[in-house]
Amino acid sequence: MLAEEPWNFTQSLNDGQWAMATMLIHMDDIDFAYLKARASEEDTLDVLAEIVKKAKKIKKKINKNKPKEADGQTE
């Protein structure tokens, strides 16, 4: 449901989806201290928190469903 998406304030839903995809791809490299500081300056900390929460949940599902061989591990 659109109303539940944390990026409703953006100009389009695609903006939020791109933000989420970018976060998922680069999550291990993101400087979250800087990102939180910028979100604070822009008064969007609540939105950032929701996107991070959702991204972590998705990342956890992806990792859970990833075949062990993908990590170089075998049984």
C-alpha cells in the first residue's frame, strides 16, 4: 500500500524505490553517521530510519535465501 511507504514525501515512488535499491546494493559501504547527520539537517531522520529498517529486513531475507555456494561455503 502506497501510504505505508516511508518515501511518500518524494516527488515520485520511483525516487524512493531507487533510494532503497541503492541502499541495498551499497549497505556495507554506507557511512551511516554521515547519512544520519545529513538526514537530521534535512529533517528527514524518521524517513531514513524507516528506509534503513526496511532495507535491513530485505537484506536479511536475501542472505537467508542465498545458496551457501554463493558465499564460497559448501556443506
